[in-house]
Amino acid sequence: MVTASLRLSSRHAYQKSLCLPKTKFSNRSNLQKTIDVLIPQCSQQVYQEQFNAFLQHAAALDPPERTKFVQDKLFVLHDGPPYANGDLHLGHALNKILKDFINRFQLLKGKYVYYKTGWDCHGLPIELKALQKLAAGQNRLSASKVRSLAAEHARKTIKSQRNQFEKFAIATNWDDHYETMQRSFELHQLDNLKKMIHTGLIKRQNKPVYWGTETKTALAESELEYKEDHLSISAYVKFPLTTASCFFLQKFCSLDSQKGIDVVIWTTTPWTIFANEAICFNKNLEYGIYDFGDKYVLLQSEFDVQTLSDKPADLVALITGAELAQLKYTSPVMNDVRERPLMHGDHVSQTAGTGLVHTAPGHGFDDYAIGVKNGLPIFSPVDNEGRYRLDVLPDALQENLREPGEVYARKVLSENTTQKVLELLRQCQMLLKSEKYVHSYPYDWRSKKPVIIRATPQWFADLTDVRGLALEGLKNVCFYPERGHTRLASFIKSRTEWCISRQRSWGVPIPAFHKRDNPEEVLMNEETVEHVISVIASKGIDAWFKDDDGDMKEWLLPKYHDVAHLYCRGKDTVDVWFDSGSTWKELEHFYINELGLEKAPTPLADVYLEGSDQHRGWFQSSLLTRVATSNLPQAPYGTLVTHGFTLDENGIKMSKSIGNTVLPESVIKGDEKRGIPALGVDGMRLLIAQADFTTDVVIGPTVTRRVAESLKKLRLTFKFILGNLQQSEHGYKLLDFDNLRSLDQYTLSKLKELNDEALKHYESFNFSKVLTAVMYHMNNHLSAFYFDIVKDSLYADAVGGLKRQQVQTTLFHIFDTYRSILGPILPVMVQEAWNFLPRDWHQDTSTTHGSTPQNSPLLRPWARLQAPVSPEQCQNFEQNELRILELFNQEFKKINGLTKTAQSQATILLRDDTKFPFSADSLADILQVGHLRIKKASSHPGARFKLGTGAEVSLVVEPSELHECPRCWKHNSLTPESLCERCDAVVVR
């Protein structure tokens, strides 16, 4: 007991002579400090410093040199605007932080970055928020009031979302952002529309569109979701041929003239029967006339007639598709004698139905094309709420299609309406059979309700020629992942037009003037739109929506003043995808109006990055508007990067309705109920970096706990380095590579491999592989190897000793390399660590953007290690020193009673003619033994191995014969309780 007590006392006496790590860099981050100090320092200040430097440099150049400077040195990532409605979710965090990774990496590469954030403000969800404020008993709000409430809601949301975004440590100027409801943006958008009118791309047509009956507006394909298990009631419906057509077939096919002939169609939308104008067949198919007893039925010859009846039906005649074109039929349910035609349609096939297709040009896209080609009426007896328009239907149908006891007509999609229609068809002896049918069907992505297809007068952009240019432009775009090209191109190929009009108040108006006595007589051309733009520039866009038309002369050119009173302003607004698809105009304005370039570069942005759903949305609308207004095959982006959606740990997409969403705040501050630890800002960024964002990203307790552990290890790594880069009496000095030990050189060579690998992964947006490489290097090459070895030298060697300088040089290079690799992912931690780095370590270094070095580790260049270690040198170190270390560890485990390698001694036995390629001191450090001897010996007990030179040596590991040094605790002192030679020299100094 006395001996142990004296030993402890002796250790304590020398503790102050050790150079133990000292740093105020804490084990955990402080959230309040992060938000108040570190995020502004590493984000807004960093962005503004480099951007101001860019503007100053650009302004000093002549126009041609400025253009080249911008093209060579400026990196632009264009922000797809989030929608200004509701709080942020993890999908927002995923999106914004991925963009920040890219921008910050470009800064490290020496580029200047222009990143202007934005918000999408118009559209139905915000308008519905405004309409929720409808006062009790008030039937409607004026367009002006709706717009006022919607704008107020959008402004409040932008403020709230901005406050949340700022906590993500995004490098940008939040004060310099765009909003699609800003007057300047609206004018840019109208300019795009004017250019498309000039080239004849904008047309008004009465044609079918997807229609949301809940939202009461036309919808684009990109606003649909397809429900695979939608249930419809399908019906086989028979239409009687006219007397003349029956006579023709009876004679042509030698049929019984006493029997009538029906044409049978199959439909999943029985409610459209009232809009039937024709029946289509395919002239390349063969049809048959079947005897059903008292009737003949016309069907495709290979149709299974048992589908229609349990009774047998005989095929009595065959007829070609081409011969059907002479036939006419009637629709008894419409209570008229109007003859309707049979006609060829390429869309008719024998894979579904009867080979004969009910055609309602007002309710189907193929039907409409057939109708236009053949001059059929484009008729739709359905209003914007999805109810039948009784005024355009026969009197006999009106009472039947009215809700019982109500003045309102039936909604066409209700189950009761379907049953009523089937009943009416049955009464008219037109219904053969009905049954349930499950299939894929489009739903409105906002209301989550099924849509209908109905013909209404709408504004369309003709994409016939545009899509060819767009596809040509995509050839110059890089996609990550590559499958994005196929996806986007397929969407473009399938589009012939774009319905750009919406029946809403909250948006940018389509500047058309309608005749008061005939609304379908419209005045809109390039001249009138140009004049409207000038009025809006002066009075604001809300002036267009005032209920009182007032003096229409101010809205029309002088040459129309005589007839101005005959017109009123249109009510339609532009599709919000046209809004967001015009955001590239912000970049065009920046290049020309702010930088003073003669023309904007191509492409306008280096990168667009959004979710994979934007192939059908923003990526597509941006491309189409750019190509349509320039008439050139030029995409607005050079690279498209797409990410997946956020899923819970069960692989289910996060959704408010399910209740499985995880808010960014829950990740930052923690959520005990969900088992999510507090990760802080850097932790949330690390959570995103560790995932393969090209697929859906799983987030939950398991993965967040794993991220918390990784974050802790990274932070402790920085703390260890900082604690050992202390000031010394000899000052700070980085040694040349040649003056480092083989251990340090090998460590730096592995660091360079990490650096090169990380650079490669950053270039290909592979952030998860960057992080994987860092964590592997940190765990295997630093914590478990280099750090463990050098602690003794760092703590016990003389402060100004060469070995300690060699280690500190290596540690600084590790710190600086980790700074550059982790800076884009963990800017807060890197900034905080840099703040605690003694200033002299970076006093003479420079940044890529002329800012203050000690405040901007994120603007220093990407670390470039000068570590000229050849592969042969690395191989020699691994085959010699590391091979000996591996053998030593194996032998040490065989010794009973020893718990630390410092208690052991190792002996290397050489033959007389063997040269040992490294020093005993260096090898002793690597083995961390108390004592190391290298001896010549004729006999070789112990473990044998071959050096890289091929010479055979032996290793003997045993308890040290020397005593424990009370200062460094190595068993290398000649006498008990006395200092070893190294420690004695340090203490005496």
C-alpha cells in the first residue's frame, strides 16, 4: 500500500511537466452559440465575402474580359423555389443542404458562387388558405380580396420558412431572394408569355383537359397522381343501328330482316354516354355479327361473347373494319333521332373492350383528336364543379339527373350518379351488362380526389416543335443519376401541348381581353401584351383583378380605344408551373442587368437540384419555357441532380396524414418520444450526407443514433488535434515532408489518398462515399493507429523537440485536410474548430477569395498535400514496420499479467549480415513498448519474419526488465521511481 501510494504521489508530481492536450473546443456543440454566432460566421458572412470579391473583380474588367471571367470563375446553382405554404419538413432540409454541399465544395475549388434562393408563391393551396377565411354567410370573396389574403399568407410563410432555413447553415444571402409574387418576377414571366405569343405558340381552344372538380380548375399532367386501385363501374352499352344501316348489313350479310342490329361498346365512364358523338372502330381489325336471338350484335370477331351473356351466341357473318364506315346509329337515351357515325380510330385495339369505342370528343383526348379530324361537336354537358349541365341536356333527362329534392344537378363521379345513369340506360334497353372494374386512374394531387376529363375553353402552348428542340438541348445536359435523362426525355416526348390557363385568382393573369357579348371572341397579341406589361409595371398586377373594369382604355393601345368598352379583362391565370418554370429569368437578369454582360452565358446555371418528381414538374417546365422563348435547343441547366424522398424506418414515405413525419427541429433538438437524439445543425447535415440521396432516404431512431455516434467521433478527433497544436517556446513551424519520420510520411500518404478519393466523390456528388471514406480513415488510420502511437511523444517529449514538431506538422495537415473535406458537410464544426486553432498555424496562409484567413476556413483552397511518397515506400512501411507491429501484437497477447504494451520490452534479433532499415527509436514508438533492443544473434528464438529486403529476423516480446517511469509510465527507467532518460532531460530543462 505504501509503495502504491508513493507511486501515485510521484506520478502526480510530474503531471504538470507533461504537455497534455489543452483546448476550449468542447465535446458537444452549443445550439444557441451555433445559431447566434457560428452559422452567421460560416454561412452568410462566407457567402457575402466571396460574392463581394467576385463583384469587385468583375466590375474592374472590360466587358469581353468580364464575360470570360464569369464563365471561368463563377459557379451558379439555381434554387428551385419551395412552395410558400406550411412549415418545412425533412424533404426541404434534404434539398437545401444537398445544394449547400455542392456550393461549398465549389468555393473550396476556388470558384465564386452565386446562389439566390427563392419561393414559389402563387397557386391553389395558398388560394384555398385565403378562401378558408371566408366570412360566415358570405358566398364569395372578390378576386382582389382573395389575392390580398393569399399574398399575406405567402409573406408570413416565407418569413417563417426563412427563419427555419437559416438554421440549416446554408451559405447564401437570405435578404437577396426572389419570390414569384414580386412585381419584377411577374413582369419577367409575362415577357416569356409575350415571346411565345409572338412565335404563335399560345392558342385558345375548346378541348378536353384534366379537371379538378374539387378545386374547380384545369390541371396539368404534372399535377396528377395515379391511384392504381381506383374502382369504377364499367358498362357494356348497345347502340341501335339506323334502319338504313340495318338494311345495308342485312342485305350485305344475308341476315334476317326481322331482327335489329346493335353496336356494343365498353366504357369505364358511363356518365359520358350523354356526350357520345361517334363510335370508333379500327379498319385493320375484323368484326363479326352475332345472333343473340331477337337481336344481332356487332363486335370485334375475337371478342369473347360469353362476357356479355350466359346464352350462346352464333357468329353469323364477318365484316371488315373498313366496311363499318358506312354505318350510322342512334342514342335512345338522348331521346333524339340524330344519326351518329362510325369511324376509324388508330387508338382502337382488341386488347380491351369490344373493339368498338364510345367516342365523346368533349371528354377524351383521343376522342377529341378524332372529333376535330372529322368535324364532330366538342360537347361536354358537365360544369366546373363536376355536375351535369341540365340546360344542355334533353328535357327527359333533366329531372332524372337532378339530386333528389335539390335544384342542383348530380355530380358525375358519385356512385349514386353512376347507378342512375345505368338505370336510364337499362330503361332505354341500352345496357347489356355492368360490373366493378379496378384500374389506374388520375387524381388531383392537391385535393386527393379523382379528376375528370372535360372540354373547356383554355389557353394552350403548342409544343409540337418545342419538344424537338428541348430533346436536342438535353443532349448537352449531364444527369446525376444518369437514369434521369431517360425519365425527363420520356415526359418531353409525350407532350404535344401544355394547358397553361387556370381558373383561379391567385396568380399571374393571362393578359387576354374578351368581348363582353361573346367571351370566346378574344383579343390578345404581342402588341396588346406589351402594353399590359407596361401598365402592370406602373400600377401593379393587382390592378388587373379589380372587380370594376373601369376605363378599359388604359389597358388597351390607342388604336383599340374606340372599341375598348366592348371588352373586359380575362379571369384566367397562368399555370404555376409556368411561374416556377420562368425562374431562370432571374439568372438572365443577373447576368445582363447586374453584371453588365452583353448576353447571358449558356447554360444559365451549372446545376439544378431537386426531387425526382421534378422531372415531370420544374425541370420540364424550365426547359420548355427556355426553349420556347429562345427558339434554340438550349437547356437552362448544365447538370441535373435529383434526390429521392424521405422515408421512415419502415420504408414508408413521410406524410402528415399518416403521422410519420420527422421535422428538422426534431432532428436538431431531439425527440424523446421518437427516440431521436439531439443531433444539432451539423448532425442534421451529417444525417443527409451519410445517405445515398439518389434513392429514397430512410430517417428514424436507428440511423439518427448511428449519426450521433459518428458526429461525436469527428468532434473528438478535432478536439484531439486542437489540443495538441499548442503554442511552444519555439513557435509554430511546419516541417518539410523530407524532415518527417517514416511514420508521419506514411500517415500523410494515407491522408493524401483520402483527400484524392474525397475530391473524386465530391466531383460526382457522392457525398455518402465522402463520409464513408472519412470515417474509415479516422477510425483505422488515425484513432486506432497514428493518434494512439504519437500520444507519448506529444505528452512527454520536450515541447520544442524535433519529434514533437514532426507530429504537430502531421496533425496540422490532418486538420487542414479534414477541414476541406468536411467543410461542405459540417461547416459549423469546421468553423468552430478553426476558431480554436492557434492563429500562428495559419498566419501566412491565404484564401481563394481574398478574405480574412482566420475567419474563413471555408474559403481556403482545397487542401493539396505535398506528400511525395512513392507506392514502393508505402509498401515498404507496410511490409516492415506494420508487419512487425502486427507480429508484436500477436506475441504480446501471449504474455500473462501485462495489460499495457508500455510494460513490455521487444527484442529484434538480426543475423550478422542483416542491415536493419529503420531506427530503434522510431520502431519503439510504433510498438509503444517500454524498451526496444536490436541485437545481433546467431540463434533466433521468438517469432520469425522477413523484412521487405528479404532478410529474416526474429522478434521476442517479454515483460520489461526496466522500471516504470513515473512521468511517462513506460517501463524504461533504470531504477525504481526514477525518471527515464527522456523524461529526465525534459524535466531538467
